[in-house]
Amino acid sequence: MNIIYFYGTMYYKEVVLVEFLDILDKQGNKTGEKKERKEVHSKGYWHKGVHIWIINSKKELLVQRRSANKDVYPNKLYISVAGHPVSGEEEIESIKREFLEEIGIELDVAKLEYLFTFSQEVIENDGKFLDNQFYDVYLIEMDLDIDKLNLQCEEVSEVKNIYYRDFEQMIINKDKDIVNHPIEWENLFKILHKRYD
């Protein structure tokens, strides 16, 4: 969509990008349809999401705080990097794009490890936001200086490192500050305990 502004004798053209997502069936298969992201979330179409967890050598997870202006879960603690592959985009390319957009990092995908896939149906904002997603969950081991990250302020207000057992305890305690993904938590911490305990 192009919006043209007229100022005196000069024209300014602003390009407004509309994100289209591939629609999935209830088994997670692409249907061949694509819809605008806003429509996907207003009508509850199934679609794909990616969650990437960053863990450092101290066994701390990088956790982001969502921006205050997000349409769902504002100011909540969330996955290190997350997003949607846009229609026609390969999943690895979407992960590289999200890393660059959200935290300003050029990702070495060779270090990226696929963990598992889960699905979740969510109703938020008094039924105005319907989030039916299949999430592919990844892990990457890397040490980052969080003070030097270039955060995308529209998406992320801050990042912090939290020892993975402490983050798990926050979830066990039903900390209201964390976006709730119970299936993800169960599978993720099972893997982390097996690997890092």
C-alpha cells in the first residue's frame, strides 16, 4: 500500500508494508492460502511461528520484554527471539530476519538447533485476538553483551539474562510477568535439565 503526502510543491511517498502469512490446517500443513497478519489474528487462522531461545555459557536464557505498544502481551517477558515466517519465506530466513530486526544480530545458522514443534490456541483481548499457531522451537548457545544489542523498540523494550532454573521457577510460581506457553515450558525445561544439570 502506498500513501502519498503533498507538502507545497513536494511529494513524499511512504511505503506501508502489509505482512501476509501462510495459512495452515489443523494438522499444520499449508493450505495454499495466505492472509494479512491482522486478519489471521482476528479470525483465528492457523499459522506458523518460530521461537528461538538463546542460552549462554552461564546457563542463562536471554529473555526479552515485549514493547508496551504490542497489541497482545505488552510489557511481558517472552522468548529470546520470536516471530512469523511471512508467506513464501523459508523458516531459516525468517529466523535470520527476526534476529537482525529484534536484537540486531547477524545469526550464524550453523549453530541453530531445532528442538520441537508444539501448537497452541489462545484467545486474548476479549476475543479480538485469536492466536492459533504451530511453533517451531529452536535453541542456540551463544554469549552476548546485552548492553550492546540493538533492540527494535517497536517490538522489544529490554532484554535480560536469567539463569534457566530461576526462569523455570518463575513459571512454576505462575509469575504474571511471563507470557504463558505451558506445552513449550514442559518440553523446553526437560531438554535443558537433561543437557545442563
